[in-house]
Amino acid sequence: MIKFCPLASGSSGNSIFAGTENTRILIDAGVSGKKIQEALASIEEDAAKLDAIFVTHEHVDHIKAVGILSRRFDIPIFATEGTWQNMERELGAISRKNKCIIYSGEKNIVNDICIKAFDIPHDAAQPVGYNIFAGDTKLTVATDMGHYNDDIKENLADSNAILLEANHDIDMLKKGSYPFSLKQRILGLNGHLANVTAGSLLGDVMSEKIKHVYLGHLSNDNNTEEIAYETVRKVLASRNIIVGKDFEMEMAKRDCASRYIKL
């Protein structure tokens, strides 16, 4: 059995917990250390018992508390070489033994959990998503993607639970107050995944193995939970995939732990 829970998910900060009876890991720690500890406590987990932090990329909404937690609880940090080069200064002093370099496509074993990184298209140095394997269960974290490709679809396929980015509503973004250059960045091939694109990606990979999907990393200015949910639901319905019947879908919360699931 594995527990899976977004602790915070949005443009202002991201962190995801996954754990078995013997192992506890975070994917990213992009809010304060205090908030992460409080979110973990709310699902009856203890930050002092974390075995590892895996980092997707170096943007501050994914690494804010990585260094703090590593020093406070002596936690190893796993990230690609490019991510390390671009985040190390921001993390502060990290024990050499807790600096772990990972490579896309390779499996990393932490006790009874296996974690595999895969490349994602984002405007960061060497960003990755993660597959998390525990026994026969597969979880996938895939956010901060400007588009999706066959490799991403392959990594999402056969997951039992997924945290997927549904960052923005395209019309809201285009009509919003962001500077033109920022709009172009978000809409670009290395930007963020729109609601409608998230729906298309889910439709492409949907199978009977997928039991639960969190939609996350929503923009605070260019999206709402209701718009994201309904957009994705309608895209899937057009393919005869019915939310609530074929699988469960919910929104990952921005400022607190979401409802955790056990698989």
C-alpha cells in the first residue's frame, strides 16, 4: 500500500508526498518548511521521517524549502545535474552525502520505493517528471510542461494515480493582465500545460489502470478550479471517458494538503 498526497500545488508553490509503511519521500518542496511540516502532520506524517526529496527543476515554487528540510532532518536531495547547477546556490549549504545526482530514464531505489525520472519540456535547465513505483502500484507526477509528446505519454501510461498540470485557461490567459512576453512564455512549447491540453493528454493515456487523477499547478490568475475541472471533464467526455465512472478526478489544493489516497 502506498499513500499519495499533494501537499501544495499551484503557481505559488508545489510539494507532493508519497509513502509506504517503510519509506517516505517528497517530490519538490516549493513552499515554506513550516507549511510542509504542517501539511504532513495533517495526514499523520512526520517530516523528520522523510527518506528523500526528489526535485523536478530549479524554479523557486519547487525548491523553496528543499535546503531547509535537508539540513533540518538530514534528508538526501535527488535532482538532475543541470538542476543541481542551477539551484545549489539557492539551497544554501548541503551536506555532500545528501547531494544525489539522477539521470532521466534511470531507476533510483529508496528502501521499497523505486523512482524514475523522465524528461519534460519546460524552460528550466534539466527538468523532469517522476514515476513512483511501490509493489504493483505506479504513481506519476507530471507538471510544468509546455506540451506533451510520445515519451511523456509512455511514462503516464499504466499509472494508477497521476498528478497532472492543468495550469491555465487559454482565453483567460490571453485576455488577462500578464505582459505579452510572459503570456508567450506560458503558451510556448516550454511553458505550462493548458486545461484543454491536459484533457487531451489524459484521453490519450486513459486505461482501466488509472484510478485517480489530481489536476494541479493551477495559475492563480489565469484559471479556476471549476474551469479546469470542467474543461478536462468535457474533453474526456467527448472521448466517452466519464469522470466518476471510469476514474476519479479532483483538484489538488493550492495552500494545504489535498485528500490523500491509498493504493
